[in-house]
Amino acid sequence: MSYETAMNHVGFQAIRSASTPELLRSARLEEQMTLLGRFSSAKIEDWNRDASTLQDAVMSQTTILCEQQLIEEGFGSPPAAYAFVAYGSAGRGEQTLWSDQDNGLIIDNSEDPQVESYFDLFGLRLSQLLEEIGYPPCPGKVMVSNPLWRNKVDDWVKQLESWREQPGWEQIRYLMIAADMRHISGEFKLTEKLRREMHEIFERDVTPERNLAEAVLRNTVRHKAALNVLGQVITEQTGDHAGDFDVKYGLYLPIVNAVRYLAIEYGISASSTQERLFQLNRLEAVPYRWLESCQEALYTALRFRSMTSYIEEDGMLSGTGYLPQTLLKQKEIRRELREALGTVKLMYRTLQRQQRYAERKWL
């Protein structure tokens, strides 16, 4: 969802006109309460799109407030064009109402010495504002406040190339985060330029030592569906969430990671999991029934992510990521979860066979 589309949404007048973080926070709360009220009656794909549109609008307005604050404090307007982008579930357009920050900045190339100092401050201030408005910091520090995710275009290209040339576990993890990049606000052409550069880097000549697709595959198959050998759902054994199911790591991310790997393998640059599945189908890359099952499993994962238990504090929502055992006891919930996990298990068996073939190929 583009910034312009989000800002033109008829329900976002209060967000578009919010002149302070407090007003923006209040407008976000009102909109998310409306969305929660529609959750049980809406199709998950429609509801998820509306939730993403809301988040885009709020984050976009936050960048405007950040610019205004720096102007008022005497730092002036941005000395170079920039693009504010999202990663993670926000980059894929699949966030919940309590998603944390996963974002970065692409800055236009410039020799002006003021550019670096200005955007160092801009990144820190923007991250602080987002936290005030209700987006918790990313535990992995994938945020505009971290210089690793705030670069000029040329520096971004060098960084991506360095990750590509040394495909260790951490470098591949960073590349997979970058692969989910999506434009939120600012200069769209900067995001498009970096996406083109990224696509070229991903498509470079393959050698046994620098085979990106195979390195991604190795990282991907580490995550398994949360089903045991008897086909039973694996829940948390100890702690505060004993008996609950971890939707994010047990179901959602295994689907995201598998589809992302296939997208890279077939040269698909889309960041959304749903769009990646659509493109894979159009390319006839895998059997249609397999993709159809993946799509249903994804919808189940998205719906369950927003059904996980959450805490409301001062009007803001904070999710736990766990589907409580009270819901797991419901027959229909258990059936849907087992079916989705069964699909993921089949997906990973296929990927594991592909990994074994790839390893033999380079012997």
C-alpha cells in the first residue's frame, strides 16, 4: 500500500491531520479499535489489508511529524531526498495491530557533509516518535536508529554486496530482511532503485562458494513445522505460556521463509508473501495444488496471529504471539492448525530434498 493510497483512505482524516504525536497516537487507537471490532466478520485477507493500510498511514504521518520537529528545532528540512521503508511483517504487508518496528532509511547520494549528521538525528528521532505512537523497538534493532539500516544508496549497494559475497548465517539473515523491503513514504524512486540493485545482486553468477539460493535454503530448512512425529501440535512445555502455541515461530515464519526462498530461486522481487505465491503460480514454478495449500496455510497463520493473546495498556496493544490453550481446545481451531502445519511439513520435506540434491551437485 503506497503512502498516497493510505493517506487518501476516507477513514484516515484524523491521522492525516494529526499535528502532534499525541494526536496521532489517539487517531491510531480509534482506528485500530474499529478494526478489532470487524475482525470476526471479515475475510482475513481483507482485514489484513486494512490493518496494513492503517499502519502505513500512521508511519507515514510520523515521518512528517519528525521533519516538522527538526525544522522547529532549527535543524532545517532534510538536506537530501530519502525513502522510509519497512521490513519484516510490515515489509510484507502482514503486520498485526501490535507489530513492533522493522524499518530503515534510504538516503539519496550526496557529498554534503550535513547529510550524514542530519539523518543520524532524523533516524534516532523517528524511532523515538514511532515508539511514542505505539510501535515498540525491534528486539533485533532493525530500525532507522541503527546505522546498519540507514544508508545512502551507494553505501546500501556496497553493504548488500558484502553480505552477498560472504554468505554466512548472519549475512544471509540480513539479506532476507532486506528482501522484504517495502516503500512507506518519501522518495519512491530511491526504493525502486535499491530494489533493482538488490535484484541484480541476487541474480549474480552462481559458484559453489557464493550460491545465494542454496545459502538461503540452508537457513530456511532450519525452521520446522511445529508437529511431532505423531502429527500432534507442539506447544510450549514450560513458562508463562505452557500449553500455548507459538504462532509466529511455529507456523507463520516457516511459511514466509519457504515462500521467500522460492521467490529468490525464481527471480521474484515482490515483498508480500501473497504476491510471491501469485507470481510463483504465474510462472508455473510449482504445482498449483501445492501453492493453493500454501495460500490457505498463510491465511490461517495471518488469522491466528491476530487471535493471539494480547495486553492492553494505556489503550495500546501488546501481543504475546501465543495462541492460548483455551482456543486450542476448540475443535475447529485444532483442525485448522493441524492442516496448516501439515502443509508446512510437506513444504519443508520438499525443500530438504532440494537441499540434499544441491549439496550433491557441488560434490
